[in-house]
Amino acid sequence: MTSSAAPQQWTTRNERGALPLIRCMAWIALRLGRPVARLILYPICLYFLIFSDASRRASRQYLSKVLDHPPRWRDTFHHYHAFASCVLDRIYFLNDQLHLFDLRAEGEEVAIDILRRFGGCILVGAHLGSFEATRALGRRQPDLRVSLVMFEENARKVQTVLDAINPKLVMDVISLGKADSMIEVGERLERGDFVGILADRSINGESQLRVPFLGAPARFPLGPFQMAALLKKPVVLMLGLYRGGRRYDVYFEPLTEASAVAAGRRDAEAERVLRLYVERLEHYCRLAPFNWFNFYDFWA
């Protein structure tokens, strides 16, 4: 069933943590190194485990759907720690310190083949693991340009720090919610860019589809898949799963080829690809259950 999006918790929730603290963590990460910075993650995660009631409830709600046992306190802590690790490692990915990580790719040839045959491509991901890990692999291809479509407002403090780490990446972000956002996406695709969209969250007023996800109906945005059908671009699922320590497993899966879709069939095609996307998202949630980083009531 399609519907217009209601206001979602993630777009209105206040950010926790002051900007000076975030800047301090970035300084520690780059000056003192990853081993020292990772030690600091433990008290930070413990703080949120104790004092962040809403995100703790959301974590337990999700973990109860994906684990084979009722979630315990240590499971929630593990969930927080995986998230904190990906946020920390994003600093190193953006700073081109790829030597710190063990990046393993599956299906990378899919993206390379599309780059050679079609040029532009829509990469759909989720708030599952690390998008920066997937972009790090993209740097192996000198002709590949990747732009990220994102809702920046809810993470503006973190983004300010990360932009300061690598100012070149500012141009790679297309902000959602502006009148010309989709026009800019279309222009990037036409010039041969890969455009990445985290397709598990909606913004207000966006068309949605409610589909089964981990045993209960949840709302997903149709916009990215409608855009792919309209622009006749291939859609590839991309996920960078954090596997602990310094290891990330990066996956690329084709969801649809570039093909002409009749105007009357575009909505049906968009719904078909979205359902396939959700099915694969569920698969990867079960494969790496602590990588899901939507800390709000996703099924509301």
C-alpha cells in the first residue's frame, strides 16, 4: 500500500552530543590513532546505554526481531558499539587511511561492469553498516565519481566535522528536501556518476510503500526506485558491513538493469524493485544483525 509520508522520528529527533565533543573525538582519532580512539568508544556506548531511553528501546525492538534469543543488555551495548565503530572509522575513510582496514568485496565486478557499459548508476544502500567503506572501494576506479543523496539536517554537526577532514567531499553531497534535488540527481546520472541513496528512510511528503520487514510491516520510500524507472538507470544494492576489529565486508548486488519502462508501468516496476530491495536488506540484517543503525521505532 502506498501512502504519503508522515513526519518520521529520525527527521525531528534532536542530535545528542555537543559539537566540541565531536571535534574532540575527530582530533583524538587523527592525532592519537585508532586504537586509542576505540578505547574511548566504551564509556561513550555505556553512557548511551544508561541514559538514552528512546534509542535503547528502539535497539531492543529491532534486536528482538533479528536475534534468535531475547536481546540482553550486552546485545544492546554491542549494537551501540558497532554503530560507534562505523562513525569513528568514517573519519579514517574520509582521510584516505584505507591501510587501516581489511576491506573484502563481493560483487565488485558488478559495479565495474555497469561503469563500463552504462556510466550512470543508482546505488541503493541503507543505514546498515558503513557507506564510506563502499566509497573507499570506489576509489580503486579512477573514472568513477560517486555522489551521495542525503538528508543532512539531522546530522549537520557530524557533517561539519567530517567536511573539515576532507573538504573535497563537500561537492559529493546532494541535499534532499530542496526543490532542485532530483534535477541535480538526474544531471549527475547523465554525466556518468554513480549516485548513492540510503533508501530505508523517507522525508516528509515522499511517497512510501508499506511492506513486510523482519516480520512486521514497515514503510520504505518509493522515490529512489521511481527515479530509476524514470531515468532508465540500473539499480545496484551496496552495503559495507562492519565485521569487528578492522574488517569490513562490502557487497554489491544488481537489483535491476537499465531498461525502458512504459509510463504506465513505472509505479509497478518501482514497487517490484523496492520489494526486492527490502528482501535483500532483511537478508543482510540477519547476516550482520548489529549493523542496523536506525535507532527509532522503524515499524511505527
